Amino acid sequence: MPLDFLRPQAQGLETLSQKVGPEGSPLSFAFEFDDKADAADGEVGSGYIVVSQDGKELQALPHAFEMPRDRLDRREWLSFKDFNGDGLMDFKVTRMYVMDGKVSVDSLYQFDAKTGRFAQVDVVSNAGEIQSTAPNCVSLKVVAASGTTKMESHCYVAASGRWVRGKPESVRKTQVAERVDAACEAGSPELIACRRARIEQDKSLLTLVRDYRNGRMQTLQAVHGKDYAQAYARSQDLDHSSWRTYRDARCASQSREQSVPVKDLPAATELCRYEWSRDQLRRYKDQIARLSDGKGKARQ
């Protein structure tokens, strides 16, 4: 019996061809399933979006289709568009659906002309449904842990090369704040600018933590009662407070361990804290999406 017979047999997706810019040959986009494909009953599975040009593989982006097979169009599984308005094609791909399949959770990949590669736009990816609106702007439909939906607007600022939250008419006002964020991600972060960016990101993280906590409390209260849910809420608050304490201490020691010059230690510590906060934001976005999806399945 051949080994391939023992592996899950996933429905193949057609290879797509798309020109990114006016020059150069088209890129090919194929999906290669891993051996976990179709491992979850009724779902498509996971693998890699493989980008090639003239028969040469350029990159392989890990992706999981956590959705029923009948929700994935094998001929149009990627959506190509110039989302950031730089004249080059980007693409959007759906990962899963929440709220009984009414809202998609998408990832946005932006083409970088300098590297010739696609990079995920973290600020909007894996959080909700992404739709192109005005030039270089997208709307993001997000499902909160409570089950309600809200709309956000995000626009690309070419001057800083970053996406910022806000309506098109307010983008100019946010460019200064965006430069503050950029300073925190530079190889030599500016202390004051990086600290401001980290504080703002910590505020956004705290909002997500509370949103997730409130959503879990509703579920726990219905199953285990009010006292249990309140105990969970207290534990969740303590966990987040402990995480911040550990992060701050670990980043301070990590900067010293890396032999950072004394005068650069404060800025390096702030950069480390900013990156930890950013990673935690991504995790809570994913948890909220899964929590909302779980509520949708429970209602079915």
C-alpha cells in the first residue's frame, strides 16, 4: 500500500497566476497541503501558500483553512487587489468563519517591492473580515467575544510604510503617531517615541484582554454559575498583571544579557516590551475569533 494512501486526501486547489506589477512575469500561487490536511472532521486543512515565478519557488507562507470544504472556492481561493495603493498587487485569503459562518476571518498579504516577497499585514490579519474601501484603505469587521460586531477602518500611509487605524480623512492626523510607532521598531529605537508607542499598544492589549474575559465570563456563568465566572475574571486579571510584570523584568535582563551599551539600555528595553505586547495582541485576536466561532457552533 503506498504511503500517500495513508495520508488525508484533501481537495486540490487550482494554481493561480497573477502579475504583481506592470513589469516582470506573472507569479504562480499554489497551495500545498501538509499531512494534517483534513485532520479536523469536515475542514479543509493546513499547508503552505507557495509563491513561484518562472518555475522557481520564491516563498512558502504557512496557512490553515479552518472551514468546511464547501466554503472554499478551489478556483478563487485568493483575492488579488492593490489594497495599499502602491500600484502593486496584494492578496487576501480567508482562514475561517465565525458567527454561524456569517463573518470571515481573513489574512492580508502585502507585496514588498524591495524584497520581492509578500508579508502579512499583522494589524488587520486574523482579526475579522477585510474589505477594500477607499484607495489604500480597508474596512475590518471584527467580532467581539460577546458576539457583537464592530467596524474599523485602516489606511496605508506611504510616508511611513505602515497601516494606521482611522478613516481616510483622518490619516494625515495620524501620520505623526505612526512615525512614533516606526521609531519603536527601528534598529536603534528612540526612547521617548518607543515608550509612547508601547504604552498605546499596552492600552489596546488591555482592551482585548477585557473583551476576551467578558466573553468567557458569559459562557462560564451560563454553565457553572455566577461565582465561578467572577472567580475566573479575577484570575484572568491577575494573569495579565503577572504577565506584564514578568515581561518588564525579562526585557530588562534580556537587554543586559545582550551586552547592549549602557546608554542604549532603556530604549532597547522599551523595544523588547513593545514586541512582547505586539505578540500578545496577535494571540488575543486569535483567541477572540475562536471564542466567537465556538459560540456560533454552539447555537447550531
